[in-house]
Amino acid sequence: MNRTGGSLRARLVLQLVAVAAVLAVMLYFTVRSTADRAAEATQDAILGAATTSIAEQLRAGEVGVEVDLAYATFSMLGAMGQESLFYRIDIAGKTVTGYDDMPLPATVPISLAPVFFTSAYLGSELRIAAVARSIVIGKTLVPVLVMVGQTRQGQAAIADRLANRAALLGLGFFVLAVPLSLLSAGSVFNPINRLAEAVRRRGPRDLRPVRDPTPRELAPLVAALNGFVARLRGALSQTETFIAEAAHHIRTPLSTVRTQGEIALRQSTDEATRTRLRAMIRGVEESARSASQLLDHAMVLYRSDQLEREAVDLSQIARNVARAFAPTAELKEVVLVVKGDEGPMLVQGDPLLIESALRNLVDNAIKYSAEETAVALTLSQAEGMVTLTVQDQGRGLSGAGLAELSRRFTRGGNVADVVGSGLGLTIVTEVAAALGGRFVLTEPEQGGTCASLSLPQA
Ligand SMILES: Nc1ncnc2c1ncn2[C@@H]1O[C@H](COP(=O)(O)OP(=O)(O)O)[C@@H](O)[C@H]1O
Ligand SMILES: [Mg+2]
């Protein structure tokens, strides 16, 4: 398991939710202050109109000024709710009616356009509108100041209600933002999951660069992945070349040594030298076999990692292998026959792997057989599988099982003086596994050993 560096998804969701929370709080304050201001502006307009209307209805009489506090004016103000009202009318700087201690505005009004201000009065907050005009009394122009003040408890209540609603709205907005951010975070990671899926679905041999369309932001990742794939491809092809070259470089000089040894053996008359030469030839033979099996094994491991499946004719391979082993069989006077190869037997697999497995089976069959016996290669077909059975009349397995004999470099207790490296059955088992086939090794009643390799039919 990889060490994880936290979850990008969680981080993204957290950030989105945090942004939503900030926006919700901002929404609350904006709604609240806008509502406050709107309510104040409306009430100011009414208060101003009432004040102006009182000022306009001032009439100069013969002795003084006539003030008409029309009921309509105050009922208009009363419509705003249960508020207390105060007024003050000053003529020539003296309060003639109303509350003479009502606070005066900081800037004195000069016309009927009202000046508004807020001031504390008699223990409550008062919103006051003030207007000014002049009237002629007698023959002189005297300034008149009219002020009407009003408490704003109703407005505060309305503002509180609006604020509560704004808070609810903000909360709803935030609650909605959580699933939405989960959803959008999910959609952000979809392309990454698709890319991973595309890479995962690839066949083992598929070392092409990734070309699936991906978002621009993933381009560096895809480029790095492709670079890695390219390096891997290079390393694998180097391995393939190495295996082929190593096989060549080891087999060729060994066969030269062997040929030279045989010539020397034929020419020598000295018995001691002949014995030594025989031992040498046998040693060389053994190393040649081990080397080629080791290389075969490396080849099988390499090729099963990047399998190329094609339709392969098992009859053809069986005949080729039998032909290649004919001289060896002849030396031991073993009759090597192929049966059931009349028509093509197509299997799904890699020809080199199959041939390597078959070579090892036939090699064992001949090696562990007595002289003047028979080895039969039989092909048959059943249930979507093609089976090749290699049956000998040799010494049998002495009760040993495949699980044990197919271990690397493991040889049976029945080998006596037969040369070997213990890799043959390892190779066969690996090939069977790589190609989705089956391999069984049995000792039939009539004696000998029966090895059968089944491969999926093409
Ligand atoms: N046809 C056979 N007859 C008898 N014994 C066999 C046969 N094939 C395999 N074996 C046993 O299985 C062992 C493992 O086989 P293998 O992996 O090919 O190694 P090697 O042939 O090099 O000893 C052999 O050592 C031998 O004991
Ligand atoms: Mg063997």
C-alpha cells in the first residue's frame, strides 16, 4: 500500500465549503445592512414629508403664528407602528410649542428640504427631521424651525426579522453548498480515475504511450508516465537482446569445445587421456544444457511478462521438436513417435514458449528412459483445450509429485547418473501458467511417466 499524502478530494471539498461559509456570512451582513438602510430611507421620507407639511401649514396671523397640527399628518406617522412622536416649533429662536429641550440639528436647515439626524432623547433613540422657513409677522420676516422626532422601535423589529431571515438564507445556502461541493469535487477527479482505469486495463505487452484525452492539468503526470513507459520499453528490449546474445555466446564456444574434445577422443589411444576426455565432454555437455535451460528459463519469464498471443499449430511444433530430438533418441535406440498430428491443432499462445516447454518434456522423456523403449507424443482435443501428452516407458517418478519436482533447480531422487539442472519442469509449469493452460505429471499403471500439457484452443 502506498503512503498517502491526504485526500485531494477532502481538501477541495473543505475549501469549497469554507468559501461557501464566507459567502453565506457576507450574504447575511449585506441583506441585513441593505434592509436596514431601505427601511430607514422609507421612514425618513414619511417623517420628512410630515415635517414639511406642518411647516407649510404655518400661517401668520395678526398677532402671531397659527399652527395647525393636522390629524392626518400624525396618522401618517402612526402608520409606521407604535412609535412615540415629539415635535418642536421655534419661531425667531424661541420654542412656541412642543418640547423645548428636543435636541437641535448640527447643521441648521435653511429650507423646507428636511435635515435628518439621530439623537438620544428621554432615554430612547430619536430620529428627527428638521425644516426651516420664514414667515412675515407684522412687517418683519421671522425664521421658523419645525422639528418632528420619532422613535424607531418598529424599524428595529422589522430589521431584526429581516436579519433572521437573512441568517436562515445564509444557512440554507451553506447547507446546499456542502453536497454541491462534494459533487463538483467528484467531477474534478473523474478524469484522473478514467486515466487510471485506462492504464490498468492495458494488456501486459501494451507499452504504448498513454494517448487518452486528459485535461490540461494532468499533462505533466501523463508526460511523466509516458517517459517511464518509454524507459521500461527500452529496458525490456535490452533484456531481450541480452538473452539472445548470451545464448549465442555461451552455446557456440561450448559446442566448439565439445567437438574438439570428441575429435581428440577419437585420435587418442592412451586410456587415461581418453577417460579424462570423456569426463570433459560430459562436463561440457552438462554446462551447455544448463546454460541453455537457464536462458530458456529467463526467456520464459521475460516473455510471459509481456505475452503475445497468437494462433499456434501445436502439431507443427510437436513434429519439429520430435525431429530435433531424433538424433538423441536414436543414440539410445528410443523410438520417438508423434500421434494425432494429422490436422492442425491450433492453440492460443506464444510459439517460442510452447516450443521451449515441449523441448523440456521430450528431453526428460528420452533422458529418463531405458534403451530400446518408446516415447509417444499424442495430441488430442477436448473442451476447448488441446492436450499434448508425452508418454515414456522409463523409470517413473518414484512417487515424487509435480509440486516438488517443478521447483527451481530441484531434481528427483530417481535421476541416478542422468545429467540435468532441475529447471525443465519449472519452465513447463511457468509456460502453462502464462498461457492459461494446465500441466499434469502422472505415473500410469503400465509404468513410465506421462506428462500432459493442455493449452486453450485458438
Ligand atoms: N519423464 C520423466 N521420467 C522420470 N522422472 C522425470 C521425468 N521428467 C521429470 N522427472 C523428474 O523430475 C525432476 C525434475 O525435472 P526437470 O525439472 O526437467 O529437471 P532435470 O531433468 O534437469 O533433472 C527430474 O530430476 C526427475 O527426477
Ligand atoms: Mg529436464
